[in-house]
Amino acid sequence: MHIGIIGAGLSGLSAALHLLGAGHEVTVIERSRHVGGRAGTVRIGGHVVDPGASVLTMPELVFDALAAGGLDRFAAEDELDLLPVTPAYAGRFPALDGLPPSVLHVPEDLAVPEHMRWQQGMFDAAYERFIAGDAAWGSYANPRDLARLGGLVRRGALRSMQHQVDRRVDDPRARRMLTFQALYAGVAPSAARAVYAVISHMDVGLGVWYPRAGMGWVASVMARQIQRAGGRLLFDHEVIGLDGRRGRVTGLRARTITRVHQLPFDGVVLTADSPVTDRLIAPLGGRAPRRVRLSPSAVVAHLDVDPDLQDHWPTQAHHTLDFGAAWERTFAEITATRGRGRLMSDPSFLITRPSVTTGEPGPVSVLAPCPNLESAPLDWDTMGTDYARDALRTLEGRGYRGISDAEVLHVDTPADWARQGMSAGTPFAAAHTLTQTGPLRRPQRVPGIANAVLAGSMTHPGVGVPPALISGRLAAEAISSS
Ligand SMILES: Cc1cc2nc3c(=O)[nH]c(=O)nc-3n(C[C@H](O)[C@H](O)[C@H](O)COP(=O)(O)OP(=O)(O)OC[C@H]3O[C@@H](n4cnc5c(N)ncnc54)[C@H](O)[C@@H]3O)c2cc1C
């Protein structure tokens, strides 16, 4: 079969490699000029900037995809040139619950062996079948999977994540370092199900890597292997329609700067976010979920900061979570439902400095979580730069000398994510609420179209680099059997 893959993000590239491994012909069609999507690297004013993902967890999923495309482990390790990030994170805290202001490095400073064992147990019980496996309802209707599901529930997977951490961890700082990952799941730790402790295990437990050449290098290596294995990549091609009859795709139309191309395919994998994908599948009878609860969004500022000034900053880590004193209130502000969202009143920030790991000078990025456009329909085009400047002044006041005078290379706000076709201006897709998890999350198969499947953050298993890579493999398996 010849499969057309819409989007050269990590889910699309993973689907392409797994399809090549299964003996299919593939063409990846990408609207931009580069691979990687939300895990890409771009050049801004001579600087190498990662506008999206800044950490790589579970690199073996990249190795698996590359192996499917014919690149062995040793060659892949050589090409990727991954550097371990140590510490994985630094958490910087104001005075908290009677403790003085302090910095905690994880995992080094986390003395919570019982919790780490519980977290690992949750990962072991959930990963193979419920995260990395097909989540379609029917696939669970066998005694073995039902027993596994029962085992997960008995481990407390459906209790609140906060409850499970509070039971085993006393230090309020360690509690935060083990639950802030709920933000990746789009909900507060008190609302996130404990099964999402697997995210914390993926980075705090299994470790974090960074490619020497920037996050986008992962996608570049995958793209190169697709070409070596005989696959094709088309850039500057925006897919504007699917061809076919009701229930079956026969090809697609892609617009370039000069004209519209008609490309015939035996099946398609769609990886663009829901608004784009839903528009494409609707004319052929493809059905989309009716109502989706979306994750909060983020404002991300990329900066050029004098390295000498950075030497005097309160932490010397690749990733610093600089926390405000507020915690539950912060989550309540940014995850509130329609029209009730607020900007953080006592903000927490993620500061990313790849130069700490690579040893080469590079930009600094500051990520400020914020409500999505449904939660708070703010005029980001007018206020985005001022908001970013305010955030930098707050950080200057917290000891990051020189950050408020740094050259701002680029700022992304919810308005920018919306322009890129992401629902309600969030790059973090559907929240991982209980009703949007596993078999209840959008599956790979498109109801109503036999030979179109989905991959990417909107689908099972969810948001982040490892889920994107898994969803690509699951999409490849689904279309191969269509
Ligand atoms: C600021 C930020 C920080 C993050 N940090 C992390 C992190 O540290 N660790 C982590 O694991 N995850 C992180 N993530 C999440 C992670 O980056 C994403 O979940 C993942 O990269 C999504 O991959 P994807 O393939 O689903 O989508 P995308 O990467 O968005 O790929 C979709 C591709 O489709 C293309 N496309 C869209 N429409 C069309 C069309 N009509 N025609 C052709 N092509 C089209 C797009 O250009 C894009 O290249 C972060 C995300 C952001 C935004």
C-alpha cells in the first residue's frame, strides 16, 4: 500500500518509519519547511531555538522507530548524539510551609524511595498494555486485559495523583516535583488520576536526554532514515482536502506556493491538530468527538542572555521550575472551564537553558503556563509581549540578574498556537481527564472512514514526545490492517 502521512511531527515520522518497516510505500506531506512540528528546532537571528519540546524522555521509542526503518541501535545512538540531562530538573522554591527558600534537584535530592517504587509499579502495570497498546474498547474484552485493568485499579490508578503522593511524601517541595507533571496532563494534581504518575516516572525515574544539536535533531535523524529506506518527504505542501467517496480515501490535495497537487494514496495518516484534521475528514463522512476538554496553554519567550550574567543565577540547571508560593490556586487559574480562566496571580515558570547540557552558548527560554482561549479569551496579539516582559521582570526580582534586559528573540502565545491550527490556542491538545484517557480518548481509527487513521497529541495515548511516537506506531498498525 502507498500511505500518505499528513504532518512531519514526531507522530507522523514515527508512523512513516513503522510503515516502511512493514513493507509499505510512504510519502510524508508537511506544510512547513522543516520536520519536527512541536518538537522541531528553528533558527532565529543566528540562534538555534527549540520552540516546543525541550526534553526527550524514553529515547528507546525513537530507537524503535529508527530500527523499524532499518537503522540499528549503535548507528542510531551515533547519529542522535543524546546527552544526559543532570539534574533532570531543579525546583526553586520560595519559603514554603515553614521551610526557608531552597533549591531541590531531582532525582538527586528526592529521598522518597517508597513513592519511587510505587510510581515504578504503576508504570510497569500500565505501560505495555494501556499506554503503548491499542486502546480501542473492543481490544480489552478478554480475561487477561480485564485482570490487568483490575490490577491497575487496585494499585490506586483511579485515585487522585495528589492523594497518592501525599500518602508517601512529606516534604512539600518533593510533592510539587512529583506532581507538577500533571500540568502536562492538562489538569491539577488533585484532579489528575494517579495513573498519570507514569509521566513523573518517565522523567524523574527513567531520566531525561537532550540531543547535542537541539530537540529538532531527533526529527531530522528520523526524516533522513525515512529517505534512506525509500520514503518521500514533501515540504511546503499544505494538505487542503481528502479525495475519495464516502467512507474511503483515494488521495489528497496539497497546496504549494504555485499550485494544487493531487496525490493518490491507498490510505492516509492524519497528525495535524483536531481543527485541521476534523475539517479534512468531514466531507468523506469521518466523525469527530463532539466535545473535548482542552489543556491549558503557555506563553513561551526565547531570549539571548549574556552567559556571564547567567553564571550568577540562583540555579545552574538545564531546566529550572521556579515556583511561586501559590500551588492549587495556580492550577485553578489556568485550568478553569469556559470563560473562567485567569493569568497566574503568583506565577511559576519553567526556565530552559540547553547550554548547561551542551556546553555551547545558546538561548534561554521561559515558559509561563496560561489558560487556553476557551478558558480565557484574551487578546494575546495586543498583550503578549507585555505579558512576557512582566514575566521577565518577575524573574529578575527572583534573582535572575539581567533577564529583564535580555534581547527577546521570539514569543509564542495562545494566539500563535491558534494560528497554527491548534484547538483553543493550546499546543497541549485534549486534557488527560478520566473521560479522555485510554479507550475514552480519541482512538487511531476514524469512525466513518475505513482507510484513514489518526496519530498525535489529540489521540491515544496523549500529549508529549513519547506518546506522539507511540501513536505513530499504533496508527501504522491500524492502517496496515485496514
Ligand atoms: C512549548 C512546548 C513545550 C513542550 N515540551 C515538551 C517536553 O519537554 N517534552 C515532551 O515530551 N513534550 C513536550 N511538548 C509536547 C510535544 O512537543 C508534542 O506533544 C509533540 O511534539 C506533538 O507531536 P505531533 O506529531 O503530535 O504534532 P506536531 O509536532 O504538531 O506535528 C504535526 C505536523 O503537522 C503539520 N501540519 C499541520 N497541518 C498540516 C496540513 N494541513 N498539511 C500538512 N502538514 C500539516 C504541522 O506543520 C506539524 O509539523 C511540548 C510542546 C510545546 C508546544
